[in-house]
Amino acid sequence: MFPIEVPPGTTLESLFLDVLPKAHAQMVPPDAGGRFVAVQEVRGFATYTLDIRGNVLTVTEGAADKPDFWMTVAEAHAQLFLDDWMGPKKLAPKTFPKELVAISDPRILKRLAMVSAKAELALVDLDGERVGLVAASGAAAKKAIDEDAPDVVLEATAATFVRLVEGTLPPEDAIADGAVTVRGKKLLAMQYALAFAPFYPRR
């Protein structure tokens, strides 16, 4: 998720084709370097390929073959996140650290791509229901998109998510302290958390 303002009237289509590329360009420095390809499937809606080259994010419809990452989410859950962005902002931190690095930054993606895993990431209490997505990275992302049987499942409350984005709860601490619950291969969860560590703001 990006710490950005979403214009009124934003749809899922304009979110991917317009809002996210602009946010990426604003948050990622020109010298970030690196190229990565990610496929975002919104089940029941559309599939997009995100081609990331430094601070340029190009989005096209359809799925690239054997990407570096893929993500799949139900349309209803994607819409819940979008509605929150434009409405109550339960997932929007009050403040963002100045040094916050976007998850689409190639410097982070380079580290995430070294973890070969399929992971489910979920919030357990968004509007009274559990919502989430399944993502794959590294060698695991070369396989077909399949939401079933993730290697690891990470669950958190909306309040914990906000703390993570605000920079007040480092991911590795969230896992170690149980603020994020882990089922499956905990080592993979820690590998993901440590991939963020060099870029995570410390307060």
C-alpha cells in the first residue's frame, strides 16, 4: 500500500493505470535503478502487469510470463481497501516518516526477490471481516498464480498495520512480539521482514 491521497472518484482501473504510477514516480528516486516485473490479479475484475524500471512504473493489462512477483486479491477486498482510502481512512496513518520507502522501490524489490515463497497477508478486522491477498516472490513467482496453499500466512489487525506504515513498529519486531501472527514457515516471514529492515524508518 502507498501512503498517498487517492482522488475522489478513483476506480480500481484508474488506481492501477493512473494513481499508482504517479505515486511511484513521486516516492522513488531516479537513481534507484533495477528492473522488476510484477503481475497483479484482481479476481473477478482484471489482471495487470507492472513493469518497474527505476522510478518509472508502467502498467498494462494482462499478465506477463514468469514475473519476479505476483499478487492475487478478490475484487471485493481490493474495493474495500480503495473505499477506505477515499473514505474513513482506517488504514491511513496520521503521519508518515519522511524517509519512508515505497514497497515498489527497486531497492526493496531486489531484496524481496531473494525470498522464494508464496505468502498470504491478511487484516483480520477490516469492516468486520478478514481481508487479504496472496503474493509470491522469487522462484515461487515463476509458477502459475494460485491462491491456495501458501507457504506462510501473516495476519494482523488494522491498528497493527497502521503502526507498521507509520514507522513505529518494525516488521521484525511485529513478528517476534506476536503483533503479527504467523502460520506456516516462520523463517520465511522473518526473511520478508528483514528484507525491509535497511529501509525501514527508525524512531
